Amino acid sequence: MGFDALALQLLNGLSHATTLFLMASGLTLIFGVTRIVNFAHGSFFMLGALWSAHAITNWWPAWGVSAWGYAAAMLMGACLAALLGAITEVLLFKRMRQAPQLYQLVATFGLTLALHDAMRWYFGPEEVFAPRFPSLKGAIEVGGAFFPSWQLFTLLLGPLVWLGLHLLLTRTLWGQRVKAATQDRDMLDALGVNPAPLMLGVVMLGCGLAGLAGALQLPREPAHLQMDVNVVVETFVVVVTGGLGSIGGAFVAALLIGLIHALGLSFFPQATLILVFLTMAAVLIWRPQGLAGAAVHAEQRESVQVFSLWPLGQPGRALFVVVFVGLSLLAWGQGDYGRSLAEDVMVMMLFGLSLQCMMALGGLVSFGHAAFFALGAYGAALAHLNGGAGLFLALVAAMALALVVALVFGALLVRSSGVYLAMLSLALAQMVWAGATQWVGLTGGDNGLIGLRLIAPEWRPLADAVLCGFLLLSLAAMGRVVGSGRGAALQALRDAPLRAAASGLPVQVLRYQVFVGSATLAGLAGGLWASFKGAVFPSVASVAMSVDALLVILLGGVHQLWGSAVGSALLVWGGAELGQGLDYWRGVLGLVIMAVMVLAPSGVLGAVQHGLTRMRSPKGRTA
């Protein structure tokens, strides 16, 4: 590649960095003041793009040939995103402020589902190709190549936005209050400053910046309904790399990621995504708080969450087992569809249980647990296709591959905590997904690995019984660990890591052990998935699969032994039933997720247990 071509790619990277910075600055502003980790930030980006595109192509075509009209449509898209942000702040963010960051992530993922279906209903499913910006249709010559004038404009816009935000936050009373709220919100409240209007303004500004970033994409690419998830993952990479709450860090990280993205396209086009996540991982290994983030301190949590084995008390043990086995037999008696649905529920239950071990006992939050599920699925499939392994050996291979990767990466991952750990695990999952997509010779790429015959039709009932047995053994093992000394040590470091370390507990060793065990169980779940489905595709490593594991345990109850059973039934069976009767069932599911996170953050079983406790108490009976 010549110097001219390299310079052109670097300019493309800097132009892309402007989009990343607009997104990341809005996200980090919202987090800095409200402490909300907004996974739905990409939806505001998509709203700005779709509104502006329809305005200048379908509703008011005359605006598309006027520079002022085009700019007005873009600003309207940004303002509409800001207005939606205000509604979101009042109805959701305000109610989630005291919730753990994981619950916020999942609630805002539910918001993503709801907004996605709402925009699909209003704007339609088709892509919208907007015309180029009237006054900036040309290009400038860079050596022997040409660089679009619009991208040069966006390249210059990034530093101007950073300067504007810097002046707003340092030279105005509002900005000083925002910075004070970022550092100590309670003290600001004690001084007589009402934080509610401040937070509302910050959310509107952050969402408006996201909408503007989406509108600025129109001359470069069409507006479509996949823009939200595509951009939000990369935005999180920038925010976490720069440091949560730091505008300057977001600016530097956006430049870094934009340039890495451009260089990857130039020299390693098949590994560009991997390079981006490796950059983030390298920064977090060097500085766990990001380039400009505040130092990460272990949080002392005095409100201890007790892990509940049986929400209905000791007599509930037999009831839970009988109901679980009975429902499984009932589903198997409903024909192929019922049996397949029951298998999906139980595999997702095992997958959710593997994540529950890590979260409920070790306090480790993973947003990329699908990495080990996918490794297990591909391990079983490759062992069968290339080595002729049967079901047992294929499952051993699945667990072994997940175990090896967990042993290698676990030591790095458990050094972080909170959102940083969640994003590092997401980086690992995205690298596994990119490998599965691009290593066509091994994984088949998007075509996947098909034609697996690990379970013969006549042996299907026995395989179902084995799957049920795996689940009951896993539940029994987890219940035994919870009641053991090791389980008490894990819960101690989860609830008060500094005290646990001061008491002489090997905190990092225990975290590492629970991480490796959880990853191995997820590999087993992935191997069973491949065995029952008869095929493996890269989607098993997607963000959606990781979120499904989170939804399973959060819907049922993180600190409930049988929470994964209830959550998987709600997610898989409920999703299948909704999908048959509703075109926009994912939007309905998103509303349900938000309602559960707001009204019953302890999950369905946690809410049941709380209700029964209130009924049994004298105060509850007299109320």
C-alpha cells in the first residue's frame, strides 16, 4: 500500500472517530451524572438517522436539495432523539438509578428491543438511501486518490464538538454543576441544588448527540434498522477504553479506535474487529479504569443478598423437582415441536446456570458469556466432524475447549470488575464471533457447520433424559457449593471484597476458580446445543446470546437456585408463544424486561419469596 492510500485510510479513520466521539461523549455524560449504563444509546443514534432520512427523501424531498433544509432535517433528528431521551429519563432512568449496573444494562437492552420494534412499525423495515449533502458533494485530492468533502467536514466537526463540550462543562454554571454531580451527587444535593433538572438536561444532551451522530451518517450510508446494535458495541469500546465519565478520555479513545479501525481495514481486513477489541483489552490490562477514568476501587456493599435454595422453604424441594420433571415430560408428549422447545428451555437453563454461578457467588458480571457457549458448540461440532467423536467425547471436547480458553483469559478478566469486566468479556465474545465468521476453512463462516448427527432419532428420548439429569446434577452441585465453606467465602468476597482480602481470603484465586468453572459449564451447554440442533452458526457467540443468558437469570432471580429454570421458561417458551401471535413480539418482550427490572429486580422467584415472607410476618398479615 502506498503512502497516498495509507493517508486516505487514516483520514477515513479520523472521520469515523467523529461519529464514535459524538456517541461516546453522550454516553459518558449520561453515565457520569446519572450512573446509568445505557445500552439503548444506539437506538437514539438510529432514530436520528431514520427521521432525518425520511424527512429529506419521503416527507419533504425539497429539503434534500437545500443545504439549509438538509441541515434542518439533521437537527430535527437530533432534537427528536433528545426528546425521547427526556421521556426515557422520566419513565426508566429515574427508577433505575439505585439499581446495580447489570440491571441497568439489561433494562436498557429491553428498551432497545422496544424502540427497535417501535421504529420498525413507524418507519418500515426498508433501508432509506438519502442524497448527498448539497454543498459538500465533491471531493478533495489526496495524492492520486480523492477524499469526500462531507467526510472532511465531519473530521473537522469532532474537535469542534469536543471544544464546545469542554467550554460548556468548564465555563458555565450548568457545566460546573454537572462536573460536581459527576464527582459527588449527594453533596450537590446537600448544598441545595436540585439534581433532577440537571440529570434531565444531561440525558437530553447525551441522547441529542447520539441522534446527531446518526444523522451525520446519512451522506455516507443508508439508514436501516441494524444501526443500533452495530454502533453501540463500538461505542462501549470507546467509552470503556477512554474511562467511564471522562469526555477527554472518550475523545482520545475515539481517535485511537478510529485509527486502529482504519489501519485494520488497510492491512488486516479479516481481523479488523479483533484488532479493535484487542486494543481495548490491552488498555484495560494496563489501566483497568481506562485511559482517563478514575481509579477502580472495590466497592463495599453492606446490603448482603442471601442466596436462596428453595423460595418455598424446605417442603418446596420436592415440589420444585416434581414440577420441573413433570413439565418436561408434558412438553415431550406434545410432539416434535414441544420436545424441541423443552430441549431449548433446558439448554438455556444450563447456560444461565453457568452464568449464575459466576454472578451470584463470585460477583463477576459478564456481558460476553456466549464466548464459552460458542466454544463449546464449535468444540463438539469439530470433534464430531473431524474426529468422528460420539456424543460423550464431543461433550468432553466442548468442555475442554471452553476450559482451556477460560484458563488463559480468566487471569486477565478477573483483574477487572463491574462494567470494565463486562466489556472485557464482551470483547472476548466478539473476538470469538469474528473468528467464527471469518475463519471459513474451520468454522464454515456464515454457512456454519451443519449435518451433525450426534444424536440419532431413536436415541432422542434417552438424550433428553441425560440433559434433564445434567440439569438436576448441576443444580444439586450448585446448592452444595452454596452451603459449603467455599460458597461462604465466595459470597463474602462478592459482598465485601476489601474485608475478604483483609481477612486473608485469596480473593483473586477464588474469583479465578469460579470463573473457570462457570466457563466450563457454559461449554457443556454449548456442546449440548450443537448436539440437539445438529448445526452451529456464528450467532451462538453474538451479543444477543450473551444477553439471553443474562435475561434467563435476571428474569428468574440471580440469587435463587431455581431462577434459571423460571427465567429460561419465560424467555424461551414465552418468546416462542409471543412470536407465533405477534409481529412485534420482541418489542413486547422488551417492555416485559423493563417492567421486571423496575418492579421486581430480584426476579420472579425473588418477588414470590418476598411476597410470601410478607404474608407470613405479623406485620404483613395485619397490613
